[in-house]
Amino acid sequence: MFTRRQFIYSSSVAAAGSALFRLPAGAQTPAQPPPPTVTKFEDLRRNVGIFSGRGGTIGWLATPDGAVAVDAQFPDTAKACVEGLQQKSPKGIQLLINTHYHGDHTGGNIAFRPVVKSIVQQERCAKLHKEFTTKNNTVENQAYADATFGESWSATHGDEKVWGYYYGPGHTGGDAVIVFEKANIVHMGDLMFNRLHPRIDRPGGASIKNWINILERVAKKHRDATFIFGHAKPGLAVTGPASELLHLRDYFTAAMDYTQKGIKAGQSQEQITGAETLPKFEDHASSGQILTLKGVLTSAYEELTSKTE
Ligand SMILES: [Zn+2]
């Protein structure tokens, strides 16, 4: 098991809840907190690795000169990540970078804030992070970026050079691709869902058309790299080669073609988005209410029929 994600956590809590209905009449409901999430550090190569807990996969670099984290999950698992990185790198954590604004990647920022010198985000990510957390009244639970970049950013830590690149809208309007140059490892954030129906955050500025471009460009540019994925279907890896990016590109291309054909044939949105499977991509799993084929096809339909895109 490589990772435990927020939605899996939620469904196990729901399952635990339904078990309560089987208690004999009059029995006391046990007031037990959910079990702590299992967390795990794994080495990839050249002082770069991944941390799995709850939420999007965290990438890290730990050199004798200090550590860097990419994404922050939620406060509880972020705390475990901070403690582990402090042990790996006695000079402490220099930097936290967020790939995008979603709560399962930025919620743990507050656990990093007291110990890092800087939190870096792409500028659109920073804007979305402020906007959505203001709207949701969670500002006091956030730690925002103190440094932002437009097209690209880089910093040297020990003998590693870390880069951030912005390729335009994809999973949200502000996704950064983070590259550990010497290790040849690329953190995709949620631009990569391994065999899961992806979330397409249209209110946050997502674009399937450009997401397809991003996957193609990044796979070409880093053809021999190891990639870190935001999420994966249970039992599958949260890391993999460039061919996995091209698989997701082909999935999106198939979803857009299927939707476009339905529109041309005069089918209703309900008919189009009601498809049970996407041919050739039946192995993609759903998770919860958000990561579903219907969600993907609805986004595709909206994007293809929007007058402004
Ligand atoms: Zn996300």
C-alpha cells in the first residue's frame, strides 16, 4: 500500500459509522476517535523520496544542508512529515512548495509554517488558495505563501537544484510541476492521478484541453524521469515513468472525443455523462462522489459547450 488518501479515509469512517447500527439495543456507543493514519517515508534516489499519509503524496529532498517538502497533506500527517524530515536533515526544513491550492495539499501548511524559512506557490495557486479559503471561512487554519512565481522558479539546496514550472491551467488554474534536477524526479501534484478518474476543478480554473498539453509537454521534456503522482488507485504506485503521463493524456483525449461526438449527435448532457465506462479505460477507478467518470464527462461537456473557452 503506497498511500492512503483523504477519500479512502472518509469512506472508512463512513463504514465504521454504519457498523454502529449493528450494536444491540441499549448498548453504549463507543466514543472512539478514528485510528491514527499510517504514515510512511520512502526513498526514491539521490536524497529525494515520498511521504504517504492522508491526502496528496508529499515529495521531499533531505540533504545535510536542509530539507525541502513538496505539498503538505493535512495538519496531522504534516506533523509526522515535519518530524521525520527534521530527523533526516538536522539543519531543518528550508522550504515548503505547494503544487496547487487544494486542501489535501495545503491543509498541513500550518504544521510546516513555524519550522520553514519560506512557503512557495505559483502565483495563481496563491490567489486561489486565498480566495477559496476566504470563501470557506478557513483562513485561520491556513499558512499562505510568502514567495510566489509566474512561469518558473528555482533554488539550490545542497547539491540539488529544485525547479518549479507553470504550464497553464490543468487540474486547477494554478498547478506547478516541481523538478529535482539532479535526481531526475518530477512531482506532478494532481496533474497525475494514476488510474483514478481525476478531479477537474473548473471553479478553480481547470482546463482539460490544456491538461492534455501539459502531460504531453512534461513527458517529452523529462522522458527518463521518475514521476511522483498526487493520487493513485488503491494498490497502485504513486510514482511511475513518463508513459503513465501519456496514459492519462490518452484517457482525457478519449473523454473529450467521446463527449464531442455525443454533442454532435445531438445527445443530451444526461445521456453523454451517464456513460458507465470509457472504452479502453475501464481500469480507472472511482472514489467518493468527486472522482468519477460522470464528474470527468460533466467537466468535458461544460468545457466543450462553454462560450468563453
Ligand atoms: Zn487537487
